Amino acid sequence: MALKKARTNGSGGKSHSRWLTREEVKTSIKKVRRVEDAEEEVQLTEEGTDIVVENHDSVLLLRPISTAGKNWLDNKIQDPQYLGSAVVVEPRFLENVVYGIQGDGLEIEFKS
């Protein structure tokens, strides 16, 4: 698998696009995983709010606050997209997600 890299300087001062090598892709993935692992070091609680919903207009972030909230997000959201430890959700799906969270007895806090 190869990804297109932005612009690099070639000979003669011209810039051109090139494809990343397999090794460059592997290195990039390792760097991303290290960043994700560092962001994942969130202290989870056992009491109170389980998930915080942050409104960012075009997307919402579901941040696990408790272990139960993290487990719920890990097990109930199909093909999650993460931003740090938060799950990214489109506004059109929020109502169903909230019903699911509340239906399973978890507490939600909304932040704008």
C-alpha cells in the first residue's frame, strides 16, 4: 500500500509529488499509534457521568469518563472514528446513540 506524499523538492528546484514507500507508511503508522497511545492515558472514574458529549457543530465527540462509558463506546459503536480517546459522531446519529446509552443505564453530560 502506498500513500501520496505532499510535495518534495526534486532536482532543479522543482517540486513534485511522489508515493511513500512501504517502510515510510509503516513508520508513519507507528508514529500515529504512539500519539494515540499517549492520548489514551485518560483517568477513568467509576462514579458519576459515564460519557460527555461535546458539540463541535459539524461533529460531536463522545468522551468516556468512566470505565463503563469506555466499554460502552468500544462495544456499541460500529466502526468508530477516534479523535484522541473520544469517538467522533455525526449529529444525525446522536439521538439513537443517546437512547442507547441511556437505555443501558449510563449517565450522559452535554457540553457545547
